[in-house]
Amino acid sequence: MQSATVIVNPVAPNLPSRRHLREAASWLRSQGWQADWALTRLPGDATAMAARAAQEGRSLVVVCGGDGTLNEAVNGLAGSETALAVIPAGTANVWAKEVGIPRQPIAALEVAVRGQARRMDLGRASSPSGERERYFFMMAGLGLDGSIAASLPLNVKRYLGAATYAFMAVGQSLRYRGQRVKLIVDDEPLETRLLMMVVGNTRGYAGITQVTSRAYADDGLLDVCIFQGRHTLDIIFHTLRVAAQAHVRASPVLYRRVRRLEVHSETPLPAQLDGDFYPGYPTVFEAVPAVLTVMVPQKKLPLFRHQKPQS
């Protein structure tokens, strides 16, 4: 009998009903799986639960929660052979939308146990000394992006959902100013006035658009989109370009594909990892190739360069 751990964030927005989760648990047992269901209570619980599942040699960890809970689980699974799957919940469901995982719990579990297993890269964010580091699954954001994430009160976010991002984004955009930075893009030095930077391992952003639209999850690289400028008017133009998917070739935007990126600035830049504010103020971003197995639908996925399913 194969074994799984199902990690449920009970306070995630858009969580499936208890009835639907009970039905999903019954269905999983009927497929010959022995599964432990665990509820998170505190930040970091999903990391510890996922790491324990990997240490016990479980085949699968299923996360029922948002992208933040998913990020925690990834930090417990990185480098292991235990596969990660998702029952979508949360505010944006960026990963689930990007690879097409259904919202219905049983349909999502069908992907978990009958889908294709893909080995994918992760991003790693760290401080200059390397004392603090954290993996990110989909993306990291610096500057305005991090400032918006830092301003989001979790209790409000839980009830307003995606609308909260829009409200906070408007408020932050009116007062945020670009900052002079020096970047080391692999070995290439680059100086600019940075409004926002997205470091993408995948393509989706906020569940509604794509910023790092050329990214692959299995190429050993991170896609970096650098939005240059000074103030609100520049932010408005950048927003319109992204909405029209015309930003990649625009002159105020720099797009690079890198293995390693360093950021040097006079004052620390706020950062978000997979949509949640990260207080570590990372300045180094690196691609870590092929360290996570994910279960995705049995179909061709643009996010993966190597289209042949990997065992």
C-alpha cells in the first residue's frame, strides 16, 4: 500500500467543505492509499510535516491550501524523492491554475495519484552571508512587489481574497519610488533604477497574468524581469504593458535568464516569495536544478521544456 501525507491549512480561503474533504479521503483509501491527514496551526507547520513525510519515505505529500502553504511544503521536500501534489485552496491558486489542476478535491487527487511525475527546479533566496535562505517554488519579487506583500494584513487578506492585492497595490504604487541598485546577473554587472523585479521559476503571476512569460520549470535557470523607473507614472505604464503582455520587449524593461543574481542597494529591498512577504531581505537568487518532484496532469504543459514525462 502506498502512503501519503495530506496537509490541510484550515484557515486558507476557498477551502473545500468538510464533506468534500471526507469524500476525498474515502476515495483515496479506495485507490489503495494509506493517508495521514494533518492540519497546520502555526507558520512553519507545513514545512515540518512535509519534511517528516519525506524522512518516513512516503510517496506523496498533498497540500490543501494556498500558495503560501505550498511554499512551506516545498521547503520541507526539496532534495527528496517524495512527490508534491495539490488540492487547490487559497487566494490565487497560481500553481494550480498554471498547470491545470482541478479545484474539486477528488479530481485533484486523481492528478496526484494518476498524473505524470515531473522533476523541476526551485529558486533559492538568501542573504549575502548565506545565513538565511529559503526556496521559492514559483517566483520571488523585490521592490514594489515586496512592498505590497509586506502591507497585506493576513486577517484582511483571508476575507477579501484577491481584491486585497488590488487595494494594496494601488496604495503602494502612489507612494513607492524607484531605487538605484547594482545587479550582478551571473557575471555581468548592471546598474539601474529599480521599481520592481520578478525572479520567476514559473510563468504565472497573481493567478491573472504572466510576468516571466518565457520561463521553464526544468531548464536550470531563473527568468528575471526588471521594471525600471522612478514613480507612479512609470508603474502605470508597466502595469499596462504587462496587461497587454507587451512588457518583455519594452525598453524600460530588462529580461534575463540566469543561474545566479545578486542585488546591491543602499537600503534593503522588501521581498515576497511565492506571494507572501519574506522578512529575510534576500539579495542573492539562485536556480537549484531538479530538486523537487511534482504531480501534474497527463498532458503537454508549456511550463516544461522536456515534454517526455520523467519517472
